[in-house]
Amino acid sequence: MIAYLLLAVAIAAEVTGTVSLKLSDGFSKLVPSLLVVAGYGVAFALMALILKMGLPVGVVYAIWAAAGVALVALIGVVFLGEHLNLTMVGGLVLVIGGVVLLELGAAK
């Protein structure tokens, strides 16, 4: 259970780093640039710890990547004025569905 809590924190850190990358304006703004480095650093450190706890790498990475993609897309639409169309929503659904199938397969 603690591994999944740490995974949630790793996802939040990765999303923070990715959104900050957009806000850093090519690393020309100091605070967002520092958040990029910190966000990715925390995310990867936590991922290493989570994998050391014994969760399967395929499942951990799939959850991390899919949740990150979905959250960044949502933040882009809500806060950054980016657009989302039906094809993109379909892609997100497929990515999340793939993670669910990986999780179900790992549980057997």
C-alpha cells in the first residue's frame, strides 16, 4: 500500500516537472526551471524506491506514464489554454485502459 502512495507522489512530482517545463520558457525562467529539475529528480528517486519494494516495473511505469499523460493533458486544457479533441480523448482512454489491463494481468 505504501508503494502505491509513493507512486502517487512520484506522479505528482513528474506532472509538476512537466508543467514547469512548459512554464520555464526554454529554461529562461528560474523558478519553473528549478521545479523541472526538482520534479523529475523526486519522481525518479521515488520510482527507484518503489521498484526496490518489489512492484513489477511494467505495472509501475505504465501507471506512472498513463496517469502523468492524463493529468498533464487535463492541466493543459484547464490552465494553459490547450485544446483537446475527441481523437485525443480516445487516445487517453486507450492508454488508461492499457494500464488497467496490465494491472489485471499482474494480479493473476
